[in-house]
Amino acid sequence: MPIRSMTGFAQVKGQLNGQLGFTLSLKAVNHRFLDLHFRMPSESDALEMKLRRLLKEKLARGHVDLVLNVERSGAENFSLNRSLVGGYIQAFRAAAAEFGLAAEPDLNVILRMPGAVDAGVLPADNELETSVLATLQELLDRLNQMREEEGRGIERELRQRMGHVQKASLGVDKHRHAILQTYVEKLKGRMQELIGTTVEPERILQEAALLVDRSDIQEELVRLDTHVKHFLGLLDEGGEVGKKLDFLLQEMNR
């Protein structure tokens, strides 16, 4: 399974009967857990519950926004909510009078207000619900396609960075013996100083052990190499490996 980015966007459109169409979109960003948010027509609560259940089965984590917009092309279905529009106009004029403004409301703006125009209710035969659910898998496929494309770019970058780490580790290892020899020379000088005093032999051994322990970083290099190989192995494995990769990066920085 390829590595997927947590970020993605997808959209599908559907048509029902020549008068009713819809647009369904998904946007996902990084999040520790699965956090679902819906923006749908108020009369589609049952559909939202089904979509929520299906998305929980298909997605593991991420902040996910699902938006369903319903569009109608049949003008005969529209009706003016006169009482609501009248209320908007009355409120506008009252506000203008209160603040001493000579202005009249813009009808184009008012008709865009929520509830000003009634486009009718969703089909009672669940035609919209059936059509939306039928497009969900296509929507998820498109989302995953985008996430996989971005994931491939991230994977290339991570492999390149791990290559730099391995190269740097090899360079340090080449100089390790020279550095160790420097510490050995310091150790010899320190022991010569201690031998010329009345220090106990145990103290000399302690000083020697301490300097030698500080001088050799072979254990750290081996550990780093192990982490890098494990990191690359997870990239080869693919799938949901983000948390494991993050843990290994923390270990490399120790």
C-alpha cells in the first residue's frame, strides 16, 4: 500500500432528474484522530449519519470536511419567502433610519440570504440519498489518489534526507579512529600527571575509563544506522506509517 499524505481534496458531481443536481466534496488535513465535519442541507440528517458511518470505515484519521451542495435547475420549483424577505427589508430600513443613512436594500443581496428563496424539499423517495451514496467511493478514490501523489513526493524527500544522514554517519565513522587516538594521547598525558602524584591506582583507572567512554561514539553510530534502516524499511512497507516515522525521527535526534 503506497504512502499517503494526510492532505487531499476531491469533488464529484451528480445529476438526478434533470432538475436536481449535487456536488459532493471532501477536504482532508492532518489530525491525530479522525475528526469529521459535515455541511449539508438541513433536511438530510439521515444521509449525514450514513455518510459518517461509511467514512469511519474508510478513513483512519485526519480532519475531514464533507460538503454537499444541492443545485436545482428547474425554475418552477422556486418560491419567494415573502414574510422572510419582508422582514429583511424592514430590518434594513430600520437600521438605516436609526443611523441616519439614506439607503435602500439591494434585492440581489436579500435574495441570497438564507431562506429567502425556497427551492423545495429533497425528493421523498430518497433519490438524492441513493445517488450521493453511490458516488462516495469514487469521491474517496479521488481523494486517495491525490493523497498518494503527494505521498510519493514526501517519500522521495524522506529517502533523500535519510541518504544524507547515512552519508554523514559514514563520514563521522571515518574520523572516529583519529578522534579516538586523540583521546588516547590525552589519556596518556593525564595518567603521566597522576602517576607523578600520590593518587591511588583506583583513581587512575577511573580517569582512564571515563576518558575512553567519552571518546568512542561507535554505539551511537550503530544505533543511528539501525534507526535509518528501520525508517527506510517502513517507507518500503508503505501504508499508515506516519506515527512510526515520527517516533524514529525523535530517536535519531537523541
